[in-house]
Amino acid sequence: MYIVTGGAGFIGSALVWKLNQQGITDILVVDDLGRGGKWKNLVNLRYSEYLHKATFLQLLEQGKLGPEVQAILHMGACSSTTETDAEYLMENNYRYTKILAQFCLRHDVRFIYASSAATYGDGVLGFDDDPEMMPRLKPLNMYGYSKQLFDLWALRNNLTDRMVGLKFFNVFGPNEYHKNDMMSVVCKAYRQILETGRLRLFKSHRPDYADGAQQRDFIYVKDCLDVVWWLLENREVNGIFNLGRGEAKSWNDLARAVFSAMEQPFNVEYIDMPEAIREKYQYYTEASMNRLYDLGCPVIFGSLETGVADYIHTYLMKEDPYLG
């Protein structure tokens, strides 16, 4: 059995879809569906059971999960970079992850968890996933700090050779629709352009970056899935790794890809960035992917334009935009 926490969320439900593509349906989905539309991500998927995250944790701690667990893909977390309840993030993101990791270590279960590029903070130290650099990182928000804490716990206890952490960069793709303000700009842009014929992007508030020239490492979710599947098949590969395309692209580049896929002319309006986020805004991110490639990862990522086009044509333009 495979366990996917956050299995109704964006990357989690995409991983359930990937497992289905490989003929695997013995999957336990763990999540908290709440009152939103996250449940829709599950409709097209095949899995054997669903548990609320609190119920699952109880069963885990009581030793009621059998020896048939092959892997835990821990994508469940509060991923809001604006969440201000630090105690909640410590409990939900840090402590919960520790409990799952300890279970996997005791039972020799493959453990792959989601870290985040938010651990890099403002990027002044670069974006190299060298373990010796990680203790020096200073996240800009509590979400990034909660992820950093677990990475450091694993490093401090010499456990990174027995599990995998993935520092996801800017992931976009189907099944993110429930994320509201946390949706990718690709999805937001598609909807804006469809409604108004134009896209609004933040102005730059630094003289060394033109408006829309701020850069991110954007990666299509299907490329992420290929990496996770390779890690499931290669249990000897362990560590904390970046997961991005390894190439920074500007918001203007992203906008051009969306307009092109929609066959509409480029039309961007630059608006002031809210003052509340100006001091914590990342102007540049680019994942160093050398460590993962050096360990033999064979996944070749598609271009930004290819990923955006597939997302728009295969999903966003369809009546049923969900994976399945």
C-alpha cells in the first residue's frame, strides 16, 4: 500500500494520478477535505481508502497500520506563505512530519516528503541544495521556517541517507484550482485573460529589475511526478534535493507562454505590489539541480512553454480540467 498525505491537494492528488498511471490503486489518501472544493481532485482517481489526517495520525501512533505499507509520500502541509499562526505551522508541518518520518524509519518504509524553496529566503546565499549550506538559510516566512526546521532535524540526526526531501520551486499544473490565492500565476493568468483579455503583474520595486522581469524557477507538475516515481523505483537515492527546472524565467516569459497557448496578443498591465509583501518578495529563484542529476536522475524537463501549453490545452480549456 502507498500512503499519500495531502492526497486531495495539488501535488498529492497528482501523485495519486501518477500511481494510477503505473497501475497502482492500493493507495490510502490522507487529507482534510474541509468545506472547499479540494474533494473534486479525487473524483477521477482510483484509491482504496481515505482518512482524515488526525485519524490517520492516531492509527499510526497506535501501531494499527500494517506492514504492507511500501511508501509514504508526505505532501500534506499548510502551504500558505501568508499563514500567521506559527503554532499551527509547527504542529501541522514540523511535528506531523517528524512522526511520519520516525514511523518510516522504524519499519523501513520509503519516505519522500515535501520541503520547499521557501527555505532559501531572499536567495542571498543562492539556491544550492548542498547540505552544508542548509543550516545557514534564513526563510522569510513562517511556512518556509516550518519546512526548514524539519530539514535541519533530519540533517542533525543523520537521517538524510534514509529518506528524501524535495524542495519544490514554483510548481504549476492541473488540480491546483482549490488553492485560491495560492494558485499558480499560470492558472490565474488564464482566467484573467479569458475574462478581460489582459494580465496584471506586479511592478518591480527594485531598480535592477524591470517590471515583469522578476524571475522564478517554474516547473510543470508532471515533471515533478516523473522525478518522484524515479525516486520510488530507486530507494538507494536519498537526501534533500531541489526540484525545479533549473532555469529562471521572468513573469513576462510566463505571460508570453500563456498568451501564446491561448492564441491571444500579449497584453500586460503592471500594478503596484502590496506594501505588506514588498520586503519579503523574492526577485529571483533558480534551483541548482546538479546533485539530483549526479545521482543518476534521468528525467528531462520540458520547456516552460511546453508545460504551459499542455496545462491550458489538456486541462484548463476542457469541461473537466482534473487529472484522471
